[in-house]
Amino acid sequence: MKYPIEKTEQEWKEQLGEERYRILRQKGTEYPHTGTYNLNYEKGTYSCGACGEPLFESNSKFDAHCGWPSFDESIPGKVQYISDVTHGMKRTEILCANCGSHLGHVFDDGPTKTGQRYCVNSLSLDFKE
């Protein structure tokens, strides 16, 4: 798939460093309860850790007690949804619609009126107040 921002894997690796590259470009996952933004509740915007595209507003963040930052909605048009059947599960992977970087997964078990729980790796995000 083509994205507005495209780089070679070597360029991504040099830009992101080893851990961010593993998560954002190789679809990795950070350990639960270790991410910088899991318990961050400051007001601001969460953007893609690879390209800087705004993805989530802080007013959509909630504590899902799952160990990763959780949101009940994304900024419209900023997230791409892909069927993921790896690891013996059927899930919906979420990617940055601007650069195709892996963010995490979205589930239909959220406690708010949207019913959504976007479970996102902290290393996939940057935050600005």
C-alpha cells in the first residue's frame, strides 16, 4: 500500500532506533505497564512516533487496566484498520494512515459510548501538550 510518507526500511531504522523500529515497522509489542504514556493523563495530542501525524486526542484516553495506552476513538481519517489473524487470534491492527507504521490493535470491548478500545504501544506515539 502507498502512503503519503514513504521511506526505505534502512531510513526508518536509522530514524527510529532499534526499539521503535521493532514496534513501528516490524509490528512488535512493548511489555505491558512499561510504556511512557500508559498512565499519562495530561491534556494534549498523541501523534505517530514515526512521522508525527496527530492520531489521538487526550480526551479520548482512558485507563483500560491492560498495560498500554488506551483510547476510545482516533482522530477521523488518521488511522488505518487491517485484519490481523496472527498468533491464533482474530484482531484489527491499527496503522498510521500517513506512513503505515504499526500502532497496536483496536477491540470492541471499550467501556465508553464508542465501545472501542484502541490499545496502542507507547513507543508508537509522541505526546505534545
